Amino acid sequence: MASMVNVSLYRIVAIVWMSVSFFLQIWWFQKRHRQPWSAETSAQFERLIVKQAATYRETAIRLQGLLIKFGQFLSTRADLLPDVFLRELSTLVDQVPTVPWEQVRPLLDAAWGGAYGEVLERISAAPVASASIGVVYKGYLHSGEAVAVKVRRPGIERIIRADFQALRIVTFLTKRFTKLGKMADLPALYQQVVSIIGDELDFQKELANGEYFATRFHDFEGIEIPTYYARYSTRSVLVMSWMESARVTDLAFIEEHGLDRHVIAERLVRSFAIQLFQGGRFHADPHPGNILLREDGTIVLIDFGMIGTIRDEDARAIRVFVEALIFGNADQIVESLERLRFLLPHADKAALRDVVMTLFRAYTSKNTPLFDDAAFERILVDVQNTIKKQPIQLPSEFAFLGRTLSTLVGVLHILDPGIDLVAVARPVVTDWLNAQGDAKKEQEDGLNWLKMVRDWASPLVQLPVLLTDSLRAVERNREADRRQHYERLTQQAYLRNHLFSFIVFALTGVGAYLAWDLKQWSLFDGTGLICVISLVIMWQIRRKHHRFLQRLRKGI
């Protein structure tokens, strides 16, 4: 027990110290190099970030536990971290050393309440797969059926619990002392990580998820889910049918069995489109090791420990977002992003709306040089600069959805680099919209109707938006004037307070010096009294001015 406590303490200290050192390195660099940065300074900062990412990767491989999975999660957060950091973490793979059979056997005996031989006729001496949470063995029941036996790694629960404590400390420090804390709801993100990754420790939850997806894909052609043996499964052991297969990215296997890579990719897209658009739960960890392929081209989905959920109200907001994209309604797009919690309360919606309209016109206007890379690059740069200035976040509940999509796209790129994801997913999306009450016709008629509206009635649809733009232009100008006035008064108050403080402390210093030099000790009392009175007056003036600015701000 003492050794485990020491291990937990060591992990907490190591993780927190690594994070704090990252913060201090960035703070010191920014203190030494005032912006705007030169090209050389930017290159130096990029090298620092790459070094930090490499340090994280090395530490994650050494400590294992939560750091590997959290690093994989961070590798998809382009909204929070620099690209160079993400690229370095993208090489982090959840593949850790195996566990000796001597340590696993007692776990099986304890989970089954007796010798493992009472359940299994035989089991492989070495695991066929090893990850941060569990190890997998191939075994045979006494009935002769081949099964996969997943066993939770010894001591992993205590290790993950310690890592969660460390992550909680890092989350607090990040929110309290860094700019990153203002860019995202870090406490909610922490809770989401704890909830989803924590569930992986309980194999009973994975069992329930597996049975859920088995029912869901029962009639889906070309998709198979393993059969789970509930009577042999516990919180620490999971037993399922053995699926003789290869990784979906094993191109040699695909070639050997004459399978069509495009058909496989298309089927995979449809299976995940259904998860994301038509239901509550989705597979949140679709890396190649969890997507298998049988000789006949059947896709096998395994490992349902990491599962995400899309709430009904979010599904409705997504529907509004899709409709707004089709009709080019920028106000509705911004509104739906707010409903989906992508916008923090102090976001400038007018600026974001202009960004959306800029992008929409760039993609739809026949006069926009879409194929002029330089021109379109300038548009994207302007958009990115505006977005970076806005308090936009990826809500914690969508964090694993983003990771799911990015992981899936990586798999699809290996399978079929030329796949048209939009064309493949369109029928599924349309079905989903129809189910939500968006369309009144059948699937194909709905597609044709939407296409007709988009192609022929786009000017009519945009006309009310353009009229609204004109009517709101004057009001936005007024808001801008009031905001500039507020910022000017705030700056004046800041300068005045600093000037007053300088005068007070300068006079106090002069008075103290004269009292000491002239040996007039009564001057100390007078100087101190003047200082206190001045500070009280300054506090009262600042308080009244602060109230005035608050009233002015409410009117903006």
C-alpha cells in the first residue's frame, strides 16, 4: 500500500511540475520578447513549443496511465493548442508494455470467484493486445468457442485516480494563471475527461455499450459487433466472441482478399454518420485497432469503453445549423453556435456574423476567385485573425466528438484518399433531418428540393438578410461608438489612477526623506496621515468611476 501511495504521489508531482514548467517557460519567453514578434522570434517560440510537446510525449510513454489517452485527446484540440504541438502529439499511440501472466492470473481467479480454468479450457500465455487500461488474451470456453478476454491492468485504477488528481490541479492552475483559461471552459472539460475516460475502468459499462451497439447495428449490412458474454464479465474482466480479422488499414490484407477500398470506406462513413446524426451514443475511439476487417469485407467494431453522447437539444441546434448553412443565414448560424455553447457570453456576435458571411459569399459567389489560391488564402487569414480575437470554445461535451471525427478521417484517408465524405454522408444526413421534422417529402425528393432552393432561390433567401444588414448597420455603428467611448473612459481612468498613485507615493517618499534628514519626527505622522487620506480619496473616486463605467457598459 505504501509503495502505491508513493507511486501516486510521484505521478502527481511529476505531472504538475511538467505543466508548471511549461507555463513558466512560455511566460518567461513572452516577457523577454514583446509582441509583435519578428520571424526569428516566432521561430524560436515554435521550437520551444515543439520541445514541450516532445517532453510531454516522452513523459506520457514513461508514466503511461492517463497521460497517453489525454495526449491523444489534446492532439485534436486545434482550438486550444498550436499546430506544432498537435503534430508532435499525433504520434502518441496507446501501446504500452504487456503485463506478465503471473500478475494477470490472480485477477482472473478473483473476478470469477475461483480458478480461471473453470471458465476457460485454455488461454494464450501472451496477450494479443496491450493498452493503457487493459490487456487482451485469446482463450477458449469449454464449449470450444474462441473468445477474447480483456483484463484490466493491475493497479491501473489507482494510477488513473492519481492522474485525475494531478489533472485537476493543472486545470485549476491553467484557468487561474494562463490565457488558455479564458479560451475554454476548463472545469467542464476536466469533468468530461473524467467521465468518459473514467468509464473505461468499468468493463460492465463497456459491456452495456457493446450490447447497445450490437442491437443498433443488427440490421446494418456489412457491420458486425462481437457477442458479449455477460455471465463471465465483471468490472475488471470482459469476455466477448473472438473475431478473426485484420486492421481496417491493413492494405495488404485488403489486396489479398480482393476487397474494394472505396466500398469499405463508404460503409465506414455511413456507419459513423448514423452514430453521429441519428442517435445518442457514438464510438469515441475509432482508431485502426478498434476497427477490424473480415475476409468478406465485413467491418467489425470493437472496444466500446470510450463512448460519447449527443443530447436531443444539441441535435436540434445542429439541425438549425445545417439549415442555416443551406440557406446562407449568418444570423442563424451564429445563433445555433451560441445554442451549442461554442460562443462565450462576451463574444462579438456582429463580428462573427461578418466572418460567416465572408466565408459564405466566398464559397457561393460566382465572382469570388475560389481557384485563386492567393486570394482565398487572404480570406482565410482574415477569418482566422477575427476568430482568434473572439472568445470561441469547443464545448467539453463536443471535445470527444472532435477527436472521433479527426481519428476517423485519418483512417479514411489511408483507405481511400479520394473519398467524397459529403457525397457519402448526404443520404444519412438527409434521413436525419427528415426524422427531426425538417423535410416533408421522401429522402430523394427532399434532396432535390433543397438543391433547387439553394441553386435557384438563393438570391431571394438572402434578400431579407441583406435588408436586415442595412437596417442594423446604423445600430451597429452606434454600438461601436458607445464601445469606443467606454474604452476611452476606461483608459483615461487607468492613466489617472496610476498618475495619482505616483504623485501620492512620490510625496510620501519626499516627506519621509525630509523628516529623516531634518530629524523632524512629527513629519512622519503628517506624511502617513496624508498618504492614508489620499488613498481613501483615490479609492472613493475609483469606486464612483467604476460604477459609472458599469452603467455605461450596460447600455452598450
